[in-house]
Amino acid sequence: EPAPGLDGAASRIVREQLAALERDFPHCGALPTAALMRPVRLHLAQLERIEHAFAHGADPVRAEHLLPREADAAYMLARRALWYARQKLAQCSR
């Protein structure tokens, strides 16, 4: 699934899903949760840098060709990391 847009929509979706994940599994403990959230935050930061570059006058060729592909990749990796974290956190005992 491609990123919904380089206007901040993609990172907003990831941030909302990250907050929901943290809200859904408070009983799992800080250390395992932080370790599972690290890849999500890494890809989210990359996505935010791409959105910032797009919004603040990136090179036109880069904005047309490179940034959308990079955003799609970062968005996909963030979503995969969220899915993986949800699967692992669902296994922790209450």
C-alpha cells in the first residue's frame, strides 16, 4: 500500500497506530514495549524527514521521483513493524 500522501497524512496514521498500540498493551512492561517500538519510531522518523523535505522545497526531480518511493518504503516498513509489535505484545501475559 503506498503512503497516503506526503502532506503529513502518512506519518499521522503511523503516529495514531503507534499511540493505539501503546494504549492497548500497557501491561506488557516498558522494556519489551520499547524494544518493539524502536523500529516503528525509526521508520516514522524517516517518513517525517521525507515529508519535511517534500513540504520545504526539495529538488523538483527528487520530489517527483525519489521522495514518493522513499515515503512508500518508510510507510510500509513502519506498518510492518507495527504489525509485528502488535503480534508480539498480544502474546505477553496480563
